[in-house]
Amino acid sequence: MKIISRSAVVRNVLLFSLLSLGYLHIVYAFHAGKSAVSMPDIIAFLKSNFPLLALTLATIVSVFKCWKLSTYIYGIFTVTVTFHSLTIFFDSFDKVVLVFNLLYVLAAFYLYQLLYLEFSEAIYNPKFNGRDLDKRKVIDGIVLNFGDENIEGFITHLDKTSFFFRAYEKKIGIRGKAKFSLNYLSKEFNISGKVMTQFHDGYGIKVIDSENSAEGDLSWRELYDILIDRGLYSI
């Protein structure tokens, strides 16, 4: 799967993973009574924690590439950082270190939940592979308006905030914002979205709710509710 645009959740997890090393260095420096901005101490910290540095790199790469396995790698990484930090606390029983630990654990767990939900979205789960002969169609008759070009196709997977669109003919270079139109059950839906991922001849689309408020337009949420209420699609 090709990642065209990364969400705020992915970017925040990447930043947090990088800052986790800085957090742990600050805790070490605080415990030892040293300066946290001393370059020799920073280099010595990195050299003495090379396995953790390697795990940090693995976490950043996996999250950046949006691998589903990255949620497990991120979990192992944050648990490892917490273990190192708790070791310092049990060595000194410093209340400041304990507060740092609690704040870090809360932030790490919150981001873990967001990352897990992120990779559960339809844009990362197309529900088909390149060898499928029978194309799975949840909704047919979708028209993607991308600039001056109209691309016809269908939806293979969807959720409350996104869906995976598969074109009848593969198109190259589709990215950025797009407008989707659909006539379904005698109702006209016009939906704005952003292309986030690409897989074979399909595209993961994140719905932009703020741009679906034109008078007379039915929103993505209304379409989603219709499909669920009528039993045409199961969660």
C-alpha cells in the first residue's frame, strides 16, 4: 500500500516517539544531577542505550510507513521507555520522577489508542487484493471529480469517517482533495474527501466533514447511517 498523505495521528505518534528519547534523557540527567542539554552527556546517553535507539528507529520507520504491525512496535517501545524510567524511580523514589512517569504513560497510552483506531479505518483496509477476479462492491456508481477528470468506480470498504474507492480503470497520480458524487436510493450525495492511500487501482479517502455542508447536499454520515440502518453494510 502506498501512503499518499499521513494523518495528524500518525504525525503526532512520530513526534512523540522521537521526544520519548529526549524525555528519558531528561529523567536520567535529573537523577544524576547533570545538565540535560550537555552535548557530551547526550552522546553518552545514546551510546549507552543503543538498543533503545534502534527500537526508536524501528518505531519511527514502521509508523511512518503506516504498517499495521507498527501498533505493536510502538507499544513495545513505550513499555521499554517506561521500564527504564521506572527503574530510575525505584532507585531514588523521587516524586518528580514518578510524576514524569505517570504523565508519560498516560500520553503513550492515549496515542496508542488513537493509532490503533487509525489503522482500523477503511483507508488502510481495502478489502481486496490485486488478484481478485470478483470485485467486491459495497456501493457502485461512484464518480470521483478530480480537477477536470471524472473517475468512475465503486466502494469496497467504509466506516464513519472514510472509505476505500476502487476505480474501474487504474489512474496514476491521484492525490489531494477530490469531490465524490453518488445517486443512491433516489438521493443525491456530494462528498468532499482527501486521498490518503493507494492500493492497486483503489484509493483510501478521508471524508472532510467541514466541506460537506452545502445546502441540499446529503453528507457522508447520512449515507453511512442509511447503509447501516437498512442492513446493507455491517460494521
